[in-house]
Amino acid sequence: MKITDIRIRKIDKEGKMRAVVSITIDEEFVVHDIKVIEGEKGLFIAMPSRKATDGEYKDIAHPIKSSTREMIQDLILEKYKSEIENAPAEPAADPEA
């Protein structure tokens, strides 16, 4: 299995979610709505989920092996950090405004 595309949509709102990601696997299968979240120990990903009738969130799609999850997380976070570093600088606020 190879991740052939990663698309990052950054979130500008306050809160812990930093981005929503879509990945393409082997140029044949897409997984949308993977979230990049800022936790107490740093960034991590949360797989797509939905709220169950008991109020808990259940993953809709997720890797079976922890090594696969780690590989996906590493690739997503590497791309996310690269996009943050290469983002154009925001213009400074006008002090006379």
C-alpha cells in the first residue's frame, strides 16, 4: 500500500483541530476527513468518524495494523508541517488602522 496523494485543508478557527486531510491510496482509493489535531503531546491524526447513538464517536475507516497507522500519520504530519513552513507570511497589521 502506498499513499499517492495527500491534500491538506488548513483550519483557521481557534481550537485543537489544525487541518482536515484527504489521502489517496495507490491512486485508486480516497479517504476524506482525516483530522490533524494539536494534543498535549503534539500533533496527531484522528481517522474519519461519526457520532453513534450512544454519543461516542466511532471510526468509519481506520488501519488495522498500528504500523500502518503510524506510516499514515507520519506522512500526513510531514506534509502538514511542510505546508505550514512554506506558507506565505501574513502581512503585519497596519499600526495606523
